[in-house]
Amino acid sequence: MNALRNKVQLIGNLGMSPEVTELEGGRKVAKFTLATNETYKNQSGERVQNTNWHNIVAWGKTAELMAELLAKGKEVMVEGKLTNRSWDDKDGNKRYITEVIAHEFLVLTPREQDSNGGDVPF
């Protein structure tokens, strides 16, 4: 049950292709933004779309696979956990960020057809 205490699932579109960094020791980390959309009708009956942006981080093999399979604009489902962290910027100000540490993902954008009728890899 502990896995259910901090679990998030998001479906959205990548705002940017994953940026992969290789750290000392060869460990890789991927970062990208994900846009999720919520649509509702306001009091006037007009349809309103609200977009939220999420910071996604993945480590190790998940980061490598994301870099290989994901690109800006693709629709993806991400599952992971929420984390908050802080740091001091170059001016000494305390900064805060909330991120989703992704453990799993699923590409939802269908494969495109190339000009010869074959599948084009993601």
C-alpha cells in the first residue's frame, strides 16, 4: 500500500523533447515538461480550456528510453511520484520546484506512416 501514498498519473503532450544529462558515474537523467489540459464550461456556457504544465524527471533506463521514444508534441502517459525540492540560486534566493519522478511511461501518439507505407519509429 505504500506505493499508493504518493502516486501520480498524467496524460498530456510534451512541451519539449527530453533533455538527457549523463552524470558522474554514467547515470543518466532526463527532464521535460508535460502539458495537461482540462476543459469545462464557464457560467456563460462557453467552453474553456485550462492548461497545466508539469516538470517530469526520469532516471537510468527510463531516462534513456524516454530520450529514444519521446519528442516534443507527442502524447504520453506518465506514472510516478511527486517530489518537492529547493535550492539557492546564484543571487542567494531560495527557489522551489515540484516535479514528477517518472517510473513508467506509455507513448499514446500513434506511429506515423512513412512515404513507403511502413512504420516510422518514434
